[in-house]
Amino acid sequence: ASESESETGAATLLVSGDAFAFTLPGEDYGRIAGATIGVLEQPELSTTSDAMGHFEFPALPAGATATFTIAAEGFPPARTKTFTLPEQGPLERVTFQVPDDATFAALATIVDIEPDPATCQLASTVTRVGKSLYDAGAHGEAGATVTIDPALPPEHGPIYFNAQVIPQKDLTETSEDGGILYTNVPPGTYVLRASKAGVEFEDVTIRCDAGVLVNPSPPHGLQAL
């Protein structure tokens, strides 16, 4: 069954997903093996990604709030969006998309920032209906704009990625890549929203803490409905 009962009688569900290494154009996504995957709201819980980057939590409480975290050698600490877990499971394809330390530094150089360790860095993808990291090729919804609530001064973003998967500061809407960045975001809880005429998108809640990368990545990010 997709839903089970915990020892206390409360409903639980299976949550599973995969840890991907963000790569530059022309390279397949890597998988992050041997990473420690945790749940921010339940720090006693953790698991380890397997050789293919896959991980599972067999019995998380239905309806609970859960932000998934990853710690891996050679990668910045990162986390997903903050989920409200469904009442029935399973919840599948919870993804991390994390650049390694060298790629993270290169992206910071491209957008001309010095990452402030007292802030978080925020990335996401505005994604076409039915597309995700599991599909080949570009999966972004072009021509969308992104806002954050509470609002931030424009120097924080959004910065949109061009079709070559490079952040380009003069773009004013998404390319077919769909990627966006907010940089040096003060700690707090925020809601990301994407807008495009004729298209509805999921809103995304994120928890920003000092020194982490937050990436609500497909298929659980700014997904077109």
C-alpha cells in the first residue's frame, strides 16, 4: 500500500527522490552518491543516497512540513523547497540539483557576486507542463517572469538563465532553460511565484538560512500546471 500507519497510528508515506549534480551545457547530469539526505524539520532522520543518487524515507508523517537537505563532499549544503507532505503517498521524484563547489564558484563569478555566508543563494526552474530533470533537453517555460514575497531589492534578482544555461543579468524573462537565481537572500521564509499569460504555475515556499543553497527543482519547483 502507498500509505501505512506508524507505531502511533498516524498515517505515514514513502518519500523518494534523486540527487543530481548540476552541470553545464552538453554534459549529462551527474548523480550524487553517498550524500547525507535529511529532513530539516525532523533532524533525527537521515538517509544516504545510493550509487545512482537515489534516496528514500519509508515513513514520513502525512501532512507534515518537510524541507529536504543534502550534504555531500565537494558540494555546497543545499535543500529543496518546503513541502507540505500529501495525506496519501507515495511522494516521488523529490530532486536535488546542486552544482559542485567549482561550478558554484564559477556561477558566482559570472553574476559578479561574492556569496555572503550570512545569506542563502536561491535557484529554481520555471518548468513546462510534464517536464522535469528526468527528461532530456531543455525543460523550461520560456517567457515567464518570477517574483519573490516578501519582495527584495532588485540587486538580489531575479537573474534569468539564457538558453545556454548561463545566468545573464540583462534578461527580463525566462529562456527555454527556465532557470532563475536570487543571490545573497537574507534568512527568512519566502514564496516564489512565476507568471506568464495563459499559464498557471505552482507557488513555491522556501526556507532560507545562512550558508545554504535552496533549489526547488523540477518536478517540485515552479511547475506549470
